[in-house]
Amino acid sequence: MPEQATPAAIAADIPAASPLRAWHGALAEARNAVAQSVPVRSYGRLTRAVGLVLEAVGLRLPVGSDCLIELPPGYPQKTAEAEVVGFAGDRIFLMPQSEVDGLLPGARVYALDSPTGHAGGLGPRTKRLPVGAGMLGRVVDAAGRPLDGRGPLDFSREVPLAAKPINPLTRAPIDSVLDVGVRAINALLTVGRGQRMGLFAGSGVGKSVLLGMMARYTSADVIVVGLIGERGREVKDFIENTLGEEGMARAVLVAAPADTSPLLRLQGAAYATCLAEYFRDEGKNVLLIMDSLTRYAMAQREIALAVGEPPATKGYPPSVFAKLPALVERAGNGARDAEGRGGSITAFYTVLAEGDDQQDPIADSARAILDGHVVLSRSLAESGHYPAIDIEASISRAMTALITPTQFQAVRSFKQALSRYQRNRDLISVGAYAPGHDAQLDQAIALYPRMEAFLQQTMEERVGHGEATDQLNAIFQA
């Protein structure tokens, strides 16, 4: 195949007196000018700013794209970053990722450049955040920026926030016990690898303490912690007092505290799940702790109401109840290889029951999509009973496939005796019950001191699954 002639070779073949030589020279100059020119960058204009939402015209961008908004001279930053959260006709709705002062009507809005985008590299950027084994021991924000002052991140690659749903038929079953180090959960609410559990409680009843115990004592290869919408003080406290140096060495912590924008709170939860998915796909057993799922739902509510979505159940728009299962379903077991090996994500999501109302719409929705729930009782916490787990209201849906029939019978007997005592507690307290009238209640009264002691555990105490089962059986043998 003949080689293509270069412009210089073509010019050499044109006679000097020919007018084609002049035309060819002009064409070469135009070609050089085009090659050296900078592509025109399109922009839109800011037309409205009300509350959390900005409106702009002149740009056609998909939902989820990143934008830069021009700020007037004299401000520390020249631009502010925002995300497209909706559109109506030719108007796009933007939400800034931080508080923005100084916005002017008509300010220019640019699509944030994509390093691998369209021609000229000026396509709209889709979010891709860093993941990798080198991030173990690090603390990052919702945008993947380090917060611990230890320099740049050592990551393997960048992945999109959104992930394809896993085919449910390819998921490995939950068939192995996960030891969380908490006696009441190990023995009475046994959790399996790949299970997704909810931790339901009001404020101030010991959720963070129980999460800390599980983070320290759970037998997992990697721990991913997402602190979403909680107090900023808790971030450092969780690192120093809960995880400690040993726990932090195998953990990645994503922090999106309450003072960040709702966009970053949503993004922080998705990013923590992305990190857990990366380690699961590497064959690791991952413990994902997210505190809290309720703050994630509230962040989506803020965004949805700001862009005009109508409220439905107790002020929550329908999109909130669509996003919850989309996030939760990303956790769980992955597919196994031919040798039966595969990674897992065991997830614990805290759910804040507002006013201790277990019928709160978020709590009710979470119960329906999770594989079990641990309910913490305010009355138990106020009486000094820690961890304040309400065994009667809690359940693990995968437990029957993980334990022996003998242990299941012991769990059933424990719950029956505890429930019978609680139903007659007032009569027993005032001396209105005379022993001998109900043999099962007599047995429950005799067992209650040992059952109450069994359910309590200090923060520094670790009780493995086998030890917890032996102690449960010992209650009835004694």
C-alpha cells in the first residue's frame, strides 16, 4: 500500500509558477493555525439562586455532571464546584458542594473538564474516585481527598460511584458465621458473612459504642467506615478511641460530617460502598459500617425537595425510598470462583429512630430491605444495661441457616423465658405473683439474673462465637 504523501512532498511537485503553490501555502498556514488554536469552551449563565439550588441556561449536561461556576474578583477561589441534580426544559438545576458567597446573576457556568472526555478533553466529567489497598489506614472525605495530613493517597485506580447491580443468582449464599465479638449478637442474633444488618436506635443509647466494639472485634480482613451526616467530633474520636492503631491499620474511613452539603453526604455513602466493593472483588472479607443510613436518606430528601419533588410519606419524597435499596443491595456476597473462593461485604447500617419511633418511614423501609435488625432500647440504656440490645425486638434473618438445631433451641428457650418474665415484670416487682402458679414463669424468674448478666458486656471485653454459645447453654444447664 503506497505511503500517503506529506504536504511538503505535494508542494515540491507543484511548479513554482503555478497558482496552486500559493493556494497550497495558504492552506498549510491555516492548518497550522487550527492545530495551535484552543477549542472554544461553551458555557452557560446563572439565572437563579434560591436556597440550595441554582439554575443555569445555555448548557446541555446530563444529571450527575460536575460544573464550575465563576466567582467575581476578590474572592479566595475563582470558581465554585457544583453538580447537576435536575433539569426543566432548557434550565438545569445545580447544587454547590459547599457554601458559596458572592454568586452574581449571569455568572458563567462551565462543564468541568473530563481528562478522557470528548474532543479537546472538554466533555462533562463523571465522578471517578480513588480505590486501592494503599488506602488502608487513611481518612478521606467524600470526594476522595485525604483528611489525615499524611500526603497524597496511594491508590490503584479510580472507579465510578455508580456500580452495576449484581445478578442475584450469582451471589454466594450466606453460609458461614461472622464473629462480631459481642456475646448477645453472636449467640442470639448470629450474623453470617455477607449479611446486611440494621442497628436501630434513638439518639444517645449507645449505637456508636456498639459499632466500635464490632469494628475492633469482628474477624474481617478490611474495615470500611462511612461516617455520614454525624457530628464532626466523632470522626477523630472513632479513630483514636474506637478503632485504635491496630484497627485503623486495616481500615479506610470516609467522613462526610453534618456540616457538609447534602451532595457530599450522598457521595460519601456511595464512596464507602465503592471502597468495600473493591476489596470484596479482591477476595477480601469486608466489614462495612455506615453511620447512618438515616442521614443518607435525609440528604436525599434535602436535594429532592430543593429541586421540586413532591413530598410523600412524612415529608420524604419517593426518590428517597428508591435510593435506599439501591445503596444497600450493593453490599453482600459476591460471586465465587471455581474453587469456591470469593469476597464478601458484611454491612451494619445504623438507623436513627426519631423519637424512638420504630415505625418511622426510614426505619420501616430499612427493616424491609435488610437481612435483620438489632434494636437498642432507651429504657435499658437508662437503667445502665449495656449494650442496650432489645432481644425481643431484634432478629437475624439468616441465623437459622448458620446455627445447629441445638443452638436454635437454646436461643428459642432464652427468648421465651425472657419474654415471659418481661410480660409479668410488674406483678413480680410488687409481689403480686405467688410462685407455683406457672411453672414456666417460675423457671423464667429463676433464670432471669443469669440471662440479664449474659446480655451485658463491657467495651473492653471480647466474647467469641463459640464462647458465647457455650455460655448460653450453661444458663439452662445450671
